[in-house]
Amino acid sequence: MTNSLQETEKSDIIFVIGTNTTWNHPVFGGMVKKAVKRKGVKLIVVDPRDIDLAKCANLHLKQRPGSDSAVLMGLQHIIVKENWYNKAFVDERTEGWDDYVKSLEFYTPEKVEELSGISKQLLIDAAKLYATSGRGALYYAMGITQHTHGVDNVKACSNLQMILGNFGLEGTGVNPLRGQNNVQGACDMGALPNVFTGYQPVTVEENRKKFADAWGVKVENMDDKVGQTVTTMVNNAGDSIKAIYIMGENPMMSDPNLHHAEEQFKKLDFLVVQDIFMTETAQIADVVLPACAFAEKTGTFVNTERRVQISNKALNQPGIAKNDFGIIVELAKRMGCDTFPETPETLFEEMRQLTPSYKGMTYERLEKECGLRWPCPTEDHPGTPILHVGKFSRGKGLLVPIEYRAPEEVISKEYPIWLTTGRLLQHYHTGSMTRRSKVLNGLVPYAKVEINVVDAKKLKIKDGEKVKVSSRRGSIEIHAEVTKKIQEGIVFIPFHFVEAAANQLTNDALDPIAKIPEYKVCAVKIEKIADCC
Amino acid sequence: MENTLKITINGKVYDSSPGKTVLDIARANNVYIPTLCYHPRTGKAGKCRACLVEIEGFRGLKESCALEAKDGMIIKTDTEQIKQVRKMIVELHLSNGEHNCIACEKNGHCELQDMAYHCGIERPGFPEYHETIPLDDSAEGIIRDHNKCIECGRCVTACNNNVMHEVLDFGWRSGHTKVICDNDLPMGESSCVQCGECVQVCPVGALTFKNAKGKGPYWELEKKKTICTYCGVGCSIDMYVKDNKWVYSMGTEENWEKQTNKGMLCVKGRFGMDFLDREDRLTTPLIKKNGKFVEASWDEALNLVSSKLGETKAKYGAGSIGFFTSARTSNEDNYAMMRFARGVIGTNNVDHCARL
């Protein structure tokens, strides 16, 4: 996030796209609701479903899955044409205007209506409301990124905020809501194929030297090329990748094409899985290492607003399980490296000395100041709640032309219904924790596919009955929830349930740059399961 | 803000910044003033009158939760009159309901019990006068006991103004007034999402957690501050634990204004922690032999991993090994694995499932 979670009430208007906030980030969803319902902040929701926030929105734009970039660029088309944009900001702080404006020509309200199903008038109303209401904050989540054109969607979001001057001020910004508790931290820590901690590129020799020196290894032994991403490693299993070590992930359940993932993992010479449960992935491993859960160790986590916070050890580990880092330290020793720091605090200390944006953070400060937001370069720096104040980190903000691309898979005669996937309020990700919780699994014990009343009537499907949902990749049996909350021609399936795994159906086509799979759109068909007896 | 005003409480002078209530200043200086309807996160309600104080130059007693402190105020919190009034408030509550502490989950940190203790009420002075309302245990996570409710309204405010679920309200009239869910549905059938905010602010035992029942009285629990792992908001959770087991979760109240979650939690952070204590947790390293997992020591398992990774690197090069770290584990875990991949193995094939 460029801005912070506490700023909802400082916005004049909030723009929510591709996030069912009250289910996926419930506490923050409540803050948005409060800003709107109690403090008079305006709200525009762009989502194919009647999500909770849509109930209190000034406008709700129900797009067809996969048409987000068209909607975003369409709004910008109108804003530029009507001269509602912030000319001073565009002149002073951005570049690339000409190419960008040229690419907007395509997105006429008529064209966007055709692509997204949102009426021309509603698009114009939304553009006007958003552009003329004052400070606007844009929030998005995986509904924007999990597409084959996810990167385009994100760029379209930042274009919109730039032409309105919505950067560097309280209550503005481009604000992705991270779905996992430490996605931001994993990225910050350089758990990415191209960068060390704090986004220092591995391809820069100076960086390699700095890390090699600190770790006591020879710089010649460091890899100077960008590595492979998770998705390409899975695809190359058995070929260029022979062994994989997985810490705390369950790609067998979260991979976009489960059959494919299983086949690929089985091609490996050696698979190690380090986890807290015998997950689907752990079952096919050669070695399984038992790890501590978050409450069984001390460590830091980074939330979606870049705030680094300490979580303390509350419980002892079960059996002889070990901390994730402790296992790696032991392994490093066996492989001839004895320079590893051995406690969370000393690991953090080593890391911050190598990472300019973390340099001013200490465990003591993090505890005392309820966390710190990076960049925090010195020990007397208060941290940075808002990025890009007065200047973008790259200098001028780049307005990016965007060429419209449809989703990789579109509906057809055989697969006539759009499928979109996501989470429920009561469950989390692959369900390995929440399905083991008495209360949470008691609240929602099984999966349901949300289907519109009209579609259900056509297919003679009653609320609660079991149906078969199939895509080109697989099929599942699942209970139907007949509802008006979803548009005709679209169904929604949560991906928490192994017995009705949505990812049996989803498309593993990737965004060409981010390599993110297109979980949010594919084509399916729905069949009634013939009554037995 | 600067300390620009001075007030006197029970003969002692206290400095404070402006804009604070008399109650704020008293609490900040450990002067006991009870409250039932006031909670820092639901604000002043001015209903219960438990926090009455005497102020020189003012007529009658004043509610300290709603009274802004002014320079030079001279305040008394422990006059005979105040003690009498407080005692009467507690006596009336005790007569109107079933305030039986013996097996109550709130025993030991009940604000009404505290008040009764401070007032020295060993036996209620009035006969009990109430109709018994059946327990509402229809919900998955929360038990409602109307007979212990003192109608302070904290839960109603918290539900409608903090977490914004807008489920709870006061229903019915006069003597029949009670807190209801939606149009007086049992909680389990209502639109309540079980975030548990109402339980967290309840001063008495009217709202309690089902999962905590019988797991240990308050004074046997230990409080540990952790960060929730269920999404990117990073809510601060005070975990209450006993005998190495999670009992219940509360949003961190200490410094709540500075916390990302401002003391609130969602249903997952509140109730989703029992996975920690499940029997199917992995407790020992496992090595697959002839298609079956066999328990192993750390030495065996780690030696095997290290020799296999070493062999693979020797045969196919460092680039043939891949590492998946996790967006669920800590920075320290991720840093360690990144350092291992790059510094020990020598590959940049390190990534995590942020995209999935």
C-alpha cells in the first residue's frame, strides 16, 4: 500500500475494485464501512457480486469477470475527455501522457459497456463522482491481480490515481490489500527470484558482493541471473528443476491446475516439505519436516501497509517440531555454513544492516512503537505511513498505455458460464487451518457454488442441491447456493474445500510478466446431478 | 500534547494535557473510578452512573466519563455520598438478574464483581426481582446470558460503531428491555458473523466464548501478544493461554489507538486458533521409505536433506534446486531460507506463493 489502513476517514471518496473487503480483510472492511456510513465518505464498488460493501456504496458497477482494465481505462477516458483530471499533478509529476491518452481512445463508454456489461450512463456517473469528489483512495486485492492481464489491471489502477493527483496525501493512494499475513514481508525479505532484501536486484554485482561479504561466502558462488518463479519451477519440474524445498506452502491445493501440479511434483528427484500439517503437498514429499506455527515462535511480520510488527511466542511446539528458521540454520551447518545467526533477533539484526529500508528498525523499537512502516532508514526515523510524498520513487510517475486483452479463456457453447473464485469470511486459503477449527468449520462446513436464481431456474437447480461444475480441466461436485447476489451467467466458488476444490476448474494460464495465474476467470458448465432412486 | 492543566483529585495534584475527561486523568494516574457503560473503545455513554464524582463548585455529582477536565478543578472520588450512590447502583444490578459468580467465565475480571468488591457488598441488599430468560447458545462461538446483562450498551455500540456489523440493538421496552440480534432472533440464526467484539467489551458474564468455557479461570491464564496470520491487516491479538493451550483471543487493548486493528478482530482471528492444538499436527520428522512415511530423528532427516541437496547440486548444478518460502511464515524464516538458497546453495530459484 502506498498509504495506511488508518486513513479511511481522511478520504473524500473510496474506490474499491477486486476486493470483497469485509470477507477477506474483515477488520479493515469495517473501517471502510464506518468511514462511509458514519463519516460521510463516498464509496464506489466495482465487483461482479453484490458484496457486503456494495450495500452502502454510492455506486456499484457490476463488471463481467476479466473486464477490469477496460472499466478502469474507460473511467479514465471519460475523466480526460471531460477535463476532470488534475492537470497540475499530471504536468508536474507524471510522464508518458501522449501515448497514454492515445491508448484511452479505444475505451469509449460504448466499447466499455460492450466489454464489461456496465451501462454507459453508470460509467459516466462513476467517473464524475470519483473525479470530482476530492481525495480518493483506491483499494484492490486479488480480483485485480489474478488475471492473465493482472499487471495491466494494476497499471490501470495507478494511471487512474495519477491523473487525479491521488498520491502522496492522506486518504489517497494505490492500496493493494495483501491476502496473506506476510506476503509483504516475504517480498521484502527477498524471497523472490530477482531481488535480495529490500528489492536490491541480484543482477547488480555490488549487491551480490555486499551480501556475499556479510554472509562470508565467495561472490563467485552467488547466482548472477534471475531465478525461476514458483509457477515456472512447477512447470520445469523433472526438467531443469530436480529438487524442491517447500516451506509452509501447499501448492498442491493452491496451484491453479491441481492435476498438473501433482504430475509435476512427482517428476522431481527429491521433494522436501516443511509444514505444520500433513498437507496434500507434504503427502507426496520424500522428507517432511515438522515446523512451529506462528504462535510457537517469536518473529516479525509485515502487514499490507508495510508495518513491521513483532509476534511473540505464546505456546511451545508440539513434539519435537522446530522453528522454520531453526531448521534452515541446522541444515546450513550440515552443508558447511556456520555463519548463520541463530535467533530471530540476530537474524533480523543481520538483515536490517543489509537493507536500507529496514535499517532503523530494532526489536525494541518495533515492540515499543506498535510496529514501524518502511522505509525507516535510521534509528531516529519515525517510519513512513505514506509513500511518494512530493515525488515518486522513480522520479516521475509513468502513465502507461494499456491495450485491452480479454481473459485467456472465455465462455463458449460448451462452457457457457463464467466462474470466478475467492475466499469466504469464515475460511482461509486452502483451509488447512480453518477447516480444523471447530467454530469456523461449524459455521461453514462445506463448499457452495453461488449461482443466480435465473440460471438455477433454467437448469432446474434448487437451493442446497448438489450439482456438477466442470471446466476444460476437471469437474467437481458441490452444493448450490441459489442467490440474487451474483449476476446471471456468473458463478462463484470458494477455494478452501479439498473435496470440492475450485482449483480443479481454474485456468493455469499466467500473466506474462507477473506469472500470476488467472484464478478469477474461466469458463464452466453446470449440470444437475440426476436424482438417484 | 503539552501538560497545560492541573487538576486535584482526592487532594493530589495531577498534570494533564487538555481535551481529556476527568475519568481519563484518574485512570492514567491509577485512581479507582468504576465504569460499567464506559469503555475506551466504545466511548462515553453516560448511562450507568457508576463513575460519578464530586466537583467543587458544581451542583450534584457528575459523570466523570463525560466531563472534560478543566484547569483548577478540585475533584473527589471517594466521599460518603459517592460510596452510597455506587453501592446503590451495584445493589440494583444485583437484584435485577442472576449475577451468580461461582462458575461464571467472567469470575475474576468482571467489572460488576469488582465494583461489588470495592463497595463491600457481601450479600445483596434487595431481593432478586427478575424473570429468568433461557440461555442463548445457538451460535457457534458465543453464549448469551441475558440474566447477567446489565444493559450497559457497550456491545451495541461496538457492534454498530466499531466493527460495523450492525446486528445488536436494544429491543422491547421498560422492564423487558434487552439486547437483541436483528429482530430478536437467536444469535445463531441472526446475521451475526461471530466476530466476538461484543464479548470483548462486555463488562460482565452476559457474553462469553463457548470455546473458553471451563478451560480455566481468568487468573490462571497467561496473556501473550501475537500478530494474526489470517490476512494482511496484521491485527494484534492477545492470546490467552493455559497449560500450553490456546484458550481465547482478544484484540490488543493496550495502546489500541496505535494498533492497526484498534482492538478489533474478525471471526478467524477470534476463533480460528484451535488448529494449533490439533492432534494431526506434525510432531516429528518423517522420511518416506518404500512409499510410506517413517518417523525419523532430526539428525537422520537433516542429514538426508543435506546429502540429497548436495548430490543434486553436484550432478545438475545449483540451478536445479528450487525453494518455495512462505507468505505465512515470519520475516526471519523467509530471510533464513533466502540466505540459504543464495548463500549456501547458490541459486536465485527462490520464490513464494504470493501469486496463488
